[in-house]
Amino acid sequence: MKRFSFNQATAKGWPLPELAAGCAEEGVTGVGLWREDVQEYGVHAAAALMRDSGLAVTSLCRSGFFQQPGWLEENKRAIDEAAILGAPVLVLVSGGLPPGSRDIDAARAHVGAAIGRLVPYALANGVQLAIEALHPMFCSDRCVVSTLKQALDLAAPYPPEAVGVVVDTYHLWWDDDVWAQIARAGRERRIACFQAADWVTPLPAGVLLGRGLPGTGCVELRRFREAVDAAGYAGPVEVEVFNEELWARPGREILAETIGRYRTHVA
Amino acid sequence: MKRFSFNQATAKGWPLPELAAGCAEEGVTGVGLWREDVQEYGVHAAAALMRDSGLAVTSLCRSGFFQQPGWLEENKRAIDEAAILGAPVLVLVSGGLPPGSRDIDAARAHVGAAIGRLVPYALANGVQLAIEALHPMFCSDRCVVSTLKQALDLAAPYPPEAVGVVVDTYHLWWDDDVWAQIARAGRERRIACFQAADWVTPLPAGVLLGRGLPGTGCVELRRFREAVDAAGYAGPVEVEVFNEELWARPGREILAETIGRYRTHVA
């Protein structure tokens, strides 16, 4: 349980103080937080609440979306928030194609340039940017970074303390190159965050909210955990599941089941 | 128009004789057919109908599904059907994980072995097997072959006249490695079939029936067509779109729009 981190999105809607109390009672020591929930509660208040509950913020989700106007200021704000929360890692989701565009090469090049613009600010604030590859089914509308290799190539020009990558089982499990890329990520000291969720079909409309708790799908979750370990990663293991049916249940019940499934299928 | 081929699935439900007449009237010379429709009409009758309508069967969709019991006999039947139809190419979709399995490496290895079992029969019947990589969102339940690279690696042990690959824009557009793999496919003389469809979001539930006609989505379709041409491919360009809204329209209307969009966005 020392490495387990409960990502807030797994129990979306659970008020932050209840989540903090629930985690403390279960012996959880880490949480992954989401910007919109933290903002609603107040960033400084959230930081105090976590501190008082003995919870480390293992990552802040998420910024990026470099195709949107005002992305630079928005990402700097996100870095500020991560610093206030003491989150060592800010997860970046690149955004998809600009409206009406088919130029995926240009969109990807822009992501690389945009990350470069953020590096000095991230370093100055002691926050590591973590590039997350999303499943290729999100390529057009959410994230033009589709593989761990792409994420690592984007990170390569910058020091690892400034730019790392997220290894998320839900997005990467289908890729036969992922094991080699995890090993490379370890060698290059880029694994900033490890997130676990399971792949379940049929996918729902819009495909965003169809993830499964560990053990409900077909992903070799323990193999992934062992692979990041073998690559030298010793950080938190976040379970992050977006699932509408799950969200309908009480937060404490979700947390308890998540812990149980983490133990059985990931740890 | 010489290269255009109308894949039957684009106007699902259009009776075969009407499709043949419609294609002949529009000056279409090639069609891609589907096994279930051909079987329903009668394989020999369908072959005669196509011949009498001046239509070449550019590909037969589809066989594969190597995780199902009886796959060997079923695939031999499919090769027989392709030979009867005079279709030079039989499209293979590998199938997903066996029920309850998480062993994706084993599933992929089995696909390679299964294709090897089919090679002599394919060669004897003059039918080229074409391995189709499906989009990674189909990896668990339809096709463990997710990239053109994987398809080419699976084909590599066998002569190109026995085993080629399908280049389908819908499944491959997100992959930044696809241009290099198309060039490789050309060098290795593996491009057996080129299929065009556009990527449209949001995806519908189950994600199968959300493809778009050329120009309705974000795929650089002409870039793909030029890439396969540059790789030495001079064969048919099939437009293959599964879309429930489209299917609700009359077959002739679908065909006319498909031809128009092919000219504007692909040719």
C-alpha cells in the first residue's frame, strides 16, 4: 500500500474533504488530483487539506491542450497550482487537431515547441511536466501524442527533471513496442508517473468513460507494474478510472474496491 | 475512376444485383465484396453477376478470426470463395484475445502461426492473403494486429504473392510510423489492398459504425494515396465506410456521393 495512489477521477464527485478523510482511514498516503476540483475547493485550501490528512499529491491532472488559445498562460497557471499542492508532477495531455485541421504533423510539432516554452517555468517551480500519450482513439480530438515512443521523443530535448512521461496502462496496453519503450524511459530517467486502469469492451459512445477497475478487463496490469519497476521506477502507482457506472456508487465503496483490486491485480 | 473500387459494406443492405447495375451505370469497374452477402446470393451466382456486369472483384472481406474454433476450415472456405469470385485478395482480420485471456503476446504469435498454415492453400488457389491492421481500439475484441509494422512483420516469413497487407486509412492515420511502413511495404511488395475511409468523432457506442466518407473527417486521404503510389502500388483504391446513417440512404445515392468524394479527396 505504500505505493498506492488514489486518483480523484476514479471517484468523481466525491467531495475533497470526504475523499481526504476516506483515504486517511484506509491508510492511503497518496492521491492524484484534478485541477477543476482543486480550483473549485481553492488551491491553497486543498493543499492544506491534503497536508493535514497526511496525503501526498502524487500528480496533478492535467494541463496541455496546446491547440487552445491562451495555452501558455493556462499551463503556467497549472504549474503554479502543482507547486502550491506540492505535486512533483503535472500531467500534460497535448490536445488534438485544431478545429478543421488535418495537419497532424504540424499539430505534433507544435506540441514539441509548446513544451519547450514551458520548460524554464517548470524548472523554476520544481514541477516535472509529464507527457501523457493517450490511446490512438483520442488522437483527433484530445491528444495527438499516441504512443510512449512519441512522448519520449518529445521529451528528449529537455532535462528529465523538467520533462518526463506518463505510463498509463489503459492507453498503451495494445502497443507491442511498449515494453522496449518503458525500458528506454527508465534509461532516460523519464518515468514521472505510472497510472493503472483496465481495458473493457464494448466501448461506450464517446469512448471516454469506459475504463475498468483493475482486473475487470484484459490488460496485463502486473506485467506493466513489473516493467516500470524493472526500468527503475520506484514511485507511486495511481489507479485512475473514468467510468460512469462506478461514479454512481459512494466514494468510500469505490475507494475500498479500488484498493482491493490494486492489491490483487497490480501490486 | 479507373482505380476506384466500391466496397459493398459502404452501402450495406443494397442487393447485389442492384449494386452491380448501379456500379456499371456509373462506370465503376471494381467492387470489394463481403463473404456473408456473397454466400447469401450464392458464390457462383455472384461471380457470374460480377462478370456479366463488367465488374472485377478487387478484394473479398473477410476471413481470419484465428481465435475461433474451426478457423482453419473456415479460412480455407474463404480462399475457395475468393478464387471462385476471381478476387486476387482475401482480407484477413486476425481476431482479438480469446475469451477471458489477457495474453496478447500469445494471441499475436498464434496469428502468425495460423497464417503460415494457410499459405500453401492460398498459393495453390492463386489468392493473396492480406493482413489488415485494425485501429488499436479494436485490439481486444476484433484484431490483435494494430499497426502496419506488425502486419508486415507477420507477413515477412512468406512470399509476397501469398501474404500481403491492407493499407486502410481509417485504422492507420494516427500512426506517425505509417509513412515509413508504407515505403517498406512497397519495397517488400506487400501492398495487396488500399482502402480509404475518414475518421470522425465523436465515436458511436461500440465504435464500429462511426467511419466517415472521404472528406468528412480529419484523415489526410490524398497523402495516403500518394504514399502508396510512391511505394509502387498501382492497384485499386477501395472506399469502405461503415456508417449507420449512411446505410439508411438509397444505395445509388451512397454510390454517387462516394464517387464524388473519392474524386475530390482521394484520387
